[in-house]
Amino acid sequence: MHRLPSCPLCETDGGELVWMGDRARVILVEAERFPGFCRVVWNDHAAELTDLDEADQAWLMRLVARVERVVREVMGPDKVNLAAFGNMVPHLHWHIIPRYRWDTHFPEAVWAAPQRNADAARIAELQTRLPTLRAALSALGAAD
């Protein structure tokens, strides 16, 4: 497996590991502010999707779509944001972010300035769904 010593996604899981395959892993991040926010992280160090061969590209995008489907089914968002930046951490990974019209940043990106105060009751309700989400994501084993 190709690792880069100075890369945080090579050195750590990058969040709460919920599924690990031979080629990629799924982690939960930002559970306090954005319950259900996941990342799909390529295990080997690669900076861009085009660093992968076409078969791996297709496999990775199918995995991202499967994670999105699980997030939609369990978390019931108004919208799902998908993003692959890598500007801060140039290690290939996709953000899968469930979004709600009432969340602190909607309709802006979760990295933008907040648009409103947090709705603690709604966030707490979403957090009760996290065990179901973890279980559904851990069942992705057939994807690998």
C-alpha cells in the first residue's frame, strides 16, 4: 500500500472508521454539527481521481453513490452535497454531507459562514439515527 508519511489520511483513518475495504474506507465526521457527514477515503495515497485507473475510478464512484444512498435512506436530508476538494489534504477523498434547509449553513457550504443558529433539538434527533447509519454503512462489505 502506498503511504505518504506527511499525509493525515495516510497516517490516520481521518474520523470514525465505519467500513474498511481493500481499496477505500468510510468514515463519519462532524457528528456534533452535521450528523451523518461521511467521507469515502481512498486507502492508497493518490491526489486526484485520474491518478486511478478507469476500473478503480468506476469502483470508487459506485462506492460514493452507495454511501450517498445509505445516508439518504437513514438520515432523510433535504439535499446531499458531494465534494472532492483535496486543497487542504491532497489525498483522494469524497465528502458526503446530508443537508437540511434548517441547518446552520444551508444553502451555503458547510465550510462557509453560518446562516443561522444551530437547532439543538433537530440535531439531537438526527444523532439518534447514527447507530442505524453506522450499521448500514458497515454492511457495505459487498462493495469491495
